Amino acid sequence: MKNIFIIIILLYGLIHIPGFLPGANSAVSEKRIAQIDISSWLPESFTVSSDGRRVAYVSHERNMWYVVVNGKAGKKYDNIGAGTITFSPDGKRVAYVAQENNAWRLVIDGKEEKKYDDILGGSLVFSPDGKRVAYAARERNRWFVVVDGKEGKQYDAIAAGTLIFSPDGTRMAYVAQA
């Protein structure tokens, strides 16, 4: 908490240094979005929506893990995928990967999707308008992309970080090994 406080003060101070930022003569305001219980949170999981109105992070209680969005705790799971909390570009939706009984699933806006053997880290992506979501999943030894809950063609591998929607959100591209 001390580090966060220091960062806020430094940014506030930089904005008010004359000539540091052009056009930065306007007043800075603060708004509390959520209160964080720092005794149980995972600091590296902290993320803020692009519109700055929502925050999310992973927390734990007795070996169970859950995501907190704007102070509201979600369902508890055996594990939450590292670095998987993702807000849609408009900040209205949030998704993450959770593990329960050795199976992984996507959780979108609190709703659980189908369970898979694995979900590829770094593959979760929203369309530019935030209406569609995609990720790479594995069943047995075959990988495939899931777009809006629909499974695509199966491959030997899918490269992490390569899933991307077209600017209008109607098409999807990724790198896969047949």
C-alpha cells in the first residue's frame, strides 16, 4: 500500500510542475473505486480497466483463490491463472481463467464457461468493441481456439499471444501448428 501511495503522490506532483506536461494546468481529482484488503491480495494481479472505472485483482482465503472486481468477491476456485484478468476495451466486461478440480475454464462477467484440460496463458482476448471473447484451450493433446463459446479447428499447438480480432471484430487471426 505504501508503494501505491508514493506513486500517486509522485504523479500528482509531476502534473503540477509548471511546464512539465503541456496543458496540465487543470486540477487533478481523485475518486475511490474500491477498497483493497492487502492482507490477502496478490499485488501482481492488480489491473485497472482502460476507462479507469474498474479494478480487479486476485485474492485468497484458506488455499482458495478468487477474483475481486470493484470490491465484490467472485466464486472461490483452486487456482486463478496468473496474469489472466482481462478487461474488455470499453471496461464493461471482465474475464479470467480459473481452475477447479484439475480442469480450467474461462469466467466472463462471473459466468463460467465450459471446462477444459488447459487454457493457454496469454491467449485471452476481447474484440475491439468488447462484445466478443476468444482464447486457446486444450482437450487431450489437441489445441483449438474458442470464440464466443464455439470451438474451432484442432491443432497440435497454438502460439500464446497471437490471437487477435480484426478491427471490426468479425474475424480472428492466430498462429497454429498443424
